[in-house]
Amino acid sequence: MVHQTDENEPTPRVPKFLWAIDERKCLNINEIQTLRAACKKARLHGVRCGKFTPVRNWFMIELVLNAGLRVEEMASLKHGDLIIDNCLRAVKIMYLPVSPIL
């Protein structure tokens, strides 16, 4: 949203909360493509060299981008939260957030 201070000078609206999402906190299409290309290149190198970490990192980036997970949700995932089904070529995310008791 843009506030007009003058007819010719729009100023961007500043969110009241630091955790509010705005364009400055999101990747644009070019940044996403660059990130995916770098991760794919690292994954291929990892596969050739028998290294697990680049493959894991590539998977995490693709999972976050395709599932729309937030950083906290990705960090909270456990091994049992993912069901990888080769027949369906799908990943099911079974993450259930637990709300603190107030």
C-alpha cells in the first residue's frame, strides 16, 4: 500500500511490526532462479562426489519454495514429518504446529 504525501511523490508504507511481510523480505523471480540454479549445481556436484550435504540443502530449498514453508516451519520439521512416496513422486508434509498453552 502507498500513501500519497504529494501528488507526484508516493512514499512506501512502513509496516508497524518487524515480522510483517512486505516485498523487501521476499525473493523476486530472478533471485529465486539464481538460488535454484546454484543449489542445483551444488547438488549435481555433491552427487558426483558422493557428498550428502549439497543434496540435502538442494532438497530443503526446493521444499521451502514449492510448499511455501516459512523458515520457522522448515526448521521445525523432523524426519518423521516427511513422507516421500516414489510411486506418486510426491512429498507429503505432516507438520502439525503445537500452540503453547496460555
